[in-house]
Amino acid sequence: MFLKPGFKDEYKRRHAALWPEMRQLLHDGGVYDYSIYLDEDTNTLFAFQKTRGEGGSQDMGNLEIVQRWWAYMADIMETNPDNSPISIPLPEMFHMD
């Protein structure tokens, strides 16, 4: 995902106040460990999450609360026409348990 330049603090502020219903949706959807990192040189956001079950947050885009969150974040992130964050799937190059 990509953050628009100059919005690092606002991005952190909004996520620090994550809506309780969004937090609950993620929890109910099996997401139990979720971090987002910022490469400040490129404004690239990298999300990492552990999940129980088959899906993750990327599978929740059809839900109304997720669509509202996307709309809320659209002014500070690069987005698709439906306000979903532009993201690039990354192939796993290494993993160790």
C-alpha cells in the first residue's frame, strides 16, 4: 500500500483510534496479530498479519464497515476507484518457523 507524502502522523493517529467495530470485525475474522510498517523513503506501507483460518483482512472488502474505513482513509492513501488501498501482492521469498 502507499501513503501520500506528508501524512505519516495522520495515518498513525487514525490507526491509534481504530474504530471498535473495525477491530472487532478483524478479530472475528481471525486476525489476531496485525502490524503495518512504513518505508519512509518510498511511503510504502507493508502490512503483516497472523490469522486463524483461511482468510485475512484482504478478504473483507465487500463488508460495509471496511468500505467506510477505506473511504475514511482515501484522502491520505493511494487508492483504487472503489477507495480500496492500492496494494501489490508480494511473493514470499523466505519463511522460518
